[in-house]
Amino acid sequence: MIENVENSNEAQKPELGICVVSGSLPSLDDATKVAVRISEEAITPPLDAKEQALFIAGFQECIKWLNVVFGNDR
């Protein structure tokens, strides 16, 4: 389980060799808006409709999973 520790360089996950960082994840609606913007503006060459739908769905599933893993399930 990952600890919630704010701004501590001493808090480490030794098995991963990284510092624990706290923060918040975007809501699913906000994450969807970000995914749409990325899929329309930042990916070259442009995605077709099916590729864009899969990209957005994958982005949403990632946010859902992160919310479950970090205990922020809404």
C-alpha cells in the first residue's frame, strides 16, 4: 500500500526506489476533456474516429484504475 506523505524526500518506497508523492487525480470528466484535447491537437498524424475513441476510453480507464489503486474511488 502506498502511504500519503506530503513533500517529504525522506519517505521512500524502497522496493521501487522512489519518493512517495501526494496529490490528487482529475475527475473523470476533466480527464476526458484532457484526453479529447490531446487526441485532437497533440497526436501526429491525426487519429481517425475509431483510434480517437479508443485513446479516450483508455485514458478514462487509466484514471478509473488510478482512483481505485490510490483510494480515491468516486
